[in-house]
Amino acid sequence: GQNIDQPTEMTATEGAIVQINCTYQTSGFNGLFWYQQHAGEAPTFLSYNVLDGLEEKGRFSSFLSRSKGYSYLLLKELQMKDSASYLCAVRDWDYGGSQGNLIFGKGTKLSVKP
Amino acid sequence: ETGVTQTPRHLVMGMTNKKSLKCEQHLGHNAMYWYKQSAKKPLELMFVYSLEERVENNSVPSRFSPECPNSSHLFLHLHTLQPEDSALYLCASSQELSAGAEQYFGPGTRLTVT
């Protein structure tokens, strides 16, 4: 079966660093995405990892370990506007589609406090 | 502004009604998607279109009927829905169906079935 796990909620302080973890069990792996979704808005793309290691993009970084079925999203210098849900999604070869369709986790709701 | 628009933003319909959701992308993309987002559940893929051809129908009940008249427009026709179909329906597009292609989401239609 397919399963993607992320914490339901997290709280952090403005200016701090927070790490949001995602573990997955899928029958086929063809990449992992992180999306940000503010309440009442569309999800927006943050990062894509297909090889092991760290991808850095400004204040946001994403890490992948395929052997461990594990990824994390690291947010530095937190700002109030970072309060949102963060969605982990895995592209699974065995979930249909020529490249595998996306399977999403339930999302992690991050609250940034002053 | 994500370049993907959806109308209406909110819809209330009875179980015997017929309605349609509309999605339009202004990004010149070749692939379009319908997702369902229910409370406390992950995003679920419903349909995928590539170059106006349906390439995925993810075991969706026949009361949901998609239509893609051209690569910029996607519709979801609804009839005889059930209360459990109440959810946020998100449209997305991507340049192509490649593994690393990020999806751009619209703001969604909040559907309530009474």
C-alpha cells in the first residue's frame, strides 16, 4: 500500500528554525514534492527532490533519503507569513500515469508565533 | 496569482441538481488535473488530462464527469451528488507529465451538497 506520514500540527517562534518531517511507504518512487498552502488558498510549489541530499532555496531547504523513505522541509528565519499547511507529496510509479501520479500526505499545519 | 483560475469559488447544491465547475489555465501548460480536498484528508487525485486526452480516471464515481475541450480549459460536471462529496475541488496544471513537473493549483471551488 501507499502511506505518507507528517505531523498534524507544529508551532514555532518568529525568527526560529523549524523542521517538518515526512516519511513515506510507496511501492514505486519517482520524486518528492513539498507544497505550501495558506488557509483558503491554493497550494504553491516549494521544492522537488528526486536524488538523495539537500536542496536549498532561500530560507527553505528540503532533504531526501530514499533508503529511509524520509524527507524533511527546513524553514529558517521564520516569519509570520510562513504560518500555513505544508504538504508532502510523493510521485509513485505504481499509482498510475506515465511518470506516476502524486500521493499527498495530510499536511502539517505550522503556526508561527511572535 | 498562480495563472490558474476556477469558478465558481463557492457552490451549494442539492443532491438532485446538476452543476459544473470550470477551470482555466493561462500558463500554456499541456496537462491538467482535478483533485478533491476533504477536511482531515489528503489531497486525492481524481482525473488527469494531457493534451486534452484523459490519461487517468482514479476510480471516481460516475456522478463526476470531466471534460477538457482544449488544453486551457477543464470542466467537472456534477450530478446527483451525495453529502460526502462536499469538499474543496482543486484544479491544477503542469507543463507536461514529466516526473519533475511542478503543478500549479487554482484557488479551488468549495462545494457543499445539501
